[in-house]
Amino acid sequence: MTSGVTADSQRVFRFAPSPNGYLHLGHAYSALLNFDLARQCGGRLLLRIEDIDTGRARAEFEAAIYEDLAWLGLDWERPVRRQSEHFGDYARALERLDATGLLYACDCKRSDIERLAAGKQGWPRDPDGSPLYPGTCRVKPRRTAREVLAKGGVALRLDMRMASTLAGQGLMWREFGALPRAERSDPAAPRGDDGEGRLVPADPAEWGDVVLARKDTPGSYHVAVVVDDALQGVTDVVRGKDLFAATSVHRLLQRLLDLPAPNYRHHGLVLDEKGEKLGKSVASTALRALRAEGWTPADVRRRIGL
Ligand code: GLU
């Protein structure tokens, strides 16, 4: 663990949106929290464009991110890292995992896995609710991961059992997620509501054999995020608690790739009037829609409680 000893002025925060839609109030909360925390300690704030999903990322959304964040009053360092310009970095990390035999090629479709799971009661599911992959291609590989790294065409999965064995015991992260006092001792509170400065044991096995490269992309969110956080010297990852459980996978990859572990703060999510999570599709909470209605950045801060 690194940043327990990082001097305040050397702390590095980042806001890392995916340009798949317009930013809404939930993004504003995350961005402003990062900005405020960086300012309070005299640290740095980076903006990273997470556009490895080239099928969904659009230039128009990226341009809107810069515009909306500037309107909110944020300032960030330039140049901005755009993940689509760094596939080579993610491919190198995958090659390193493959050199230890941890990756396998998988051409199963999501619908195949869903069909299998639908037929059996009690099929295990990952923290996002997707059925766990049963390891069909691990048992009967049709091509090597090395061939896929050279030519693409199918996904690569991590052999979770082997990876966990190699990573060894004691995998954890330091969590600073501070949440409403009332929820702290509530056993039914969603994970991530765990209070200040706690060491959280990582449990990557609950994700099963995660996909680390997609058919047409030499990388996945999990690989890109740990590689970039390390390359950019990020000491503090401040993001929504919907990514709390994914941190287990990130810690595992950091250990396997010898990357430093940042501190984490998983913040609460901004909810709509019905108490539901805001989605990018909820056009009414898009920052540009609110701006057009006459909202000011101060109104945004008030609405999200900052
Ligand atoms: N790109 C991710 C998103 O927009 C955030 C990733 C992260 O903060 O680790 O949800």
C-alpha cells in the first residue's frame, strides 16, 4: 500500500468518465469531490477519458465532458490521457499475465452463459448480478491466449483460481468511503458504506474468470484502469460505490502486475426522486439540460450536497 505515506501536496486524484453519454448529476458529484479533495490538500487533479469501448464512445460526448466540467468550475492538468491512444500499454500488461499462464481465450457468448444459468437453480452470480462463467474454454481451449494477443478475434479471460493462488494471502485495500452515520452499523447497508480508513479484504474470486480483453479490444476496463492509475501515479481513487466490488479485481491485478495500490474512497450515488440510481439515459439530469434550464454551478453543488 503506497499512499498511506504520501505527502498531501503529492497526492494525485483523477476523474475518469467514459464518453458514452452526457455527464449527469452523479458525474458532477464525483468530479467535484475529486476536485475539492485535491484542492484541500494542495494535490493534483487529472482527467482521464475512458474510451476503450470504441463502439460506444463518441467524440461529441467527449467534447461535452470538457465543456460541462469547465462550466462546473473544474480545472485539471493537460494533456488529458485518452485510453484509446494507449492500447499498447494494456496489451503489454496482458502479455505479462499470459507469460505466467493466467489467461485463456474464450469465444463463448454472453447469451450462451445466460442460457446455461437460466436452466439451473442457484447458479452463482457476480456482484453485478451476471451469471459466473463456468470455465468451458478454460477446460477445452480452442486457441492459445498468445494467438489471440497477436490477432484478436475472441475474448481473453483470467484464470481466477490460478491468479488468486499466485497472488497469495492478505490482499486488501484501504477504504476511506465515509457515509451517513445512520447506515454505518446497518448490516443491510450496501457494500461500500464502511466508514473511514478501513482495510477491506479483497475477494476477487466472487467475479469468477473475468474478461480482461474483448474480441475487438486488447484490454478491458479492469486492465486499463489499473495500468493507467499506476502510470499516472494516482494515489487516491475517488469514485462511486457502484465500483466498490470491482476494486477486488483491481487489487488482484495490481499485485499480479507489481503495481502500487492507491487509497480508495467509494462515495454514495446521487439518486433521483424515486431513490433510484441516475443513468446516463436520464436526460433530465444531464448537466447540459440543467444548464439550459438556467441552473448555475452553485445550484448543482446545492442539489448534490457539496
Ligand atoms: N470510467 C468509469 C465510469 O465512467 C469510471 C472508472 C473509475 O473511476 O475507476 O464509470
